[in-house]
Amino acid sequence: MARISKILCFSLALLSPVLAQAEDTLSPIPQVLQEWRFDVTPYLWSPGINSSLFINGESRGTSKFSSSDVLSNLKSGGMISAEAHYGRWGVMGDLVSATLQETGNVKTTLQQNILTGAATYTILNNKDAYVDGLLGVRSIAATATITGTSGGSGSVSTIDPIAGFKGRYRIADSTWYVPFYADIGGGGGKTNVTWQTILGVGKTIEKWVDVSLSYRYLYYDMEGSGLLQKTTFKGPQLAATFNF
């Protein structure tokens, strides 16, 4: 038994540098390579929603859903993003689809689909930071239905060009990182301006997966008397990214 214990201790002593080196080589920063790499990120975003509604050309006041309201009033939905890269070039897509229903004396149903697509180019890549510039479009399609004493329904859809950047910053040579994203656009249809920001903290668990918790803010300012006027979506986002 003593001999076996000595062998185990000796083996662990030999493996310790290897295990430490494996931990040291685990990094949350992607590397630019001349080969394909992909990632898929399912996530849960629970935004508070605040929007001025115009239905049939008349103001119907402000519709408000808190983050907890979104979770409790969510009838259906799906949220996912994905990226593909070859060298410094890449493409990305992001989809938020949700149907919310608030009941009471007046029942409000809000159905929305937000789709973002963009081409990306890596402008910074080192051991501590990764930054992509992006150029693309974002579309939003929303329908609101109010039932009660003064019911009605309305819808809006628009596609707008956007430009921005996204990336990660490594925290103190560790497997922790700060994910960030920002874009701005407008002028493609009914939108005066739209912008979006994401900032959070994440950790790489294995080379193929990491998790993050962020705060996401999306804003739309639309012209005329369409369904949505000044609209904000803001709240926490929990995500898991799988790398291939």
C-alpha cells in the first residue's frame, strides 16, 4: 500500500505542471485563424419594456412591462445568436422573438420580433482583448392589441442600417472576461434613430463553452404616428456560448 501511495504521489507530482499549464492556456479570448470557427449562443433576456403606443392614429398612452412582468406575462418566445468567422472576416445574427400579454381591466398583447444581421471584421486581437467592427441591419416587427372599453390594434415593421463594434476584454490573465457590444443606426424606414449596448461579465468554463451575465439596452425612436414611438428594452441577459 505504501508503495502504491508513493507511485500515486509521484504521478501527481509529474502531472501537476501539465494540469497547471492546461489551466493557464485556457483563455476567453478567441484567436484569429485561417480556418472556420463558429459559436452559438442561446440566451434569456428579460427586459423591462417602456413604449408610447399609437393605435389607429391615436395615442393610447404608455405601455410598460417590468423585467418581472416580461417573465410572468411571456406567452412564447425564443432568443439566440450565432457567429461564423474565417480569418478576420465574419458574419453574425441575433434573434429576439416574444409575445407578451398583460391582463386586467384592459388587456394588452404585444408581439415582437427583432432580428439583427451584420458582417464583421476583427480590428484588434491579442491575449487580453478581441474587438470586431460590424456593419449590418436590424429589423423590428411589432403588433399590439388592446382589448377593453377602447380596444384596437396596430403594427409596425422597419429595417434600419447599423454600425458598431463588439468584443471581449480579459480580466487579469484569468478565464474571466468583460463582454461588450454597441451599435447605432436608423433612417431605413420609420426610425429616426436606434441604438443598442450590452455590457457584462463572463467566464470560460472549457474551451468549447463559456457563460455570461450582462445588462442589455435597446432603444428605438420612430417618426410619425406609427405603433411605437419612443421605446426602450432594458434588462439582464443570461447566456451560454458554445464554440465549434
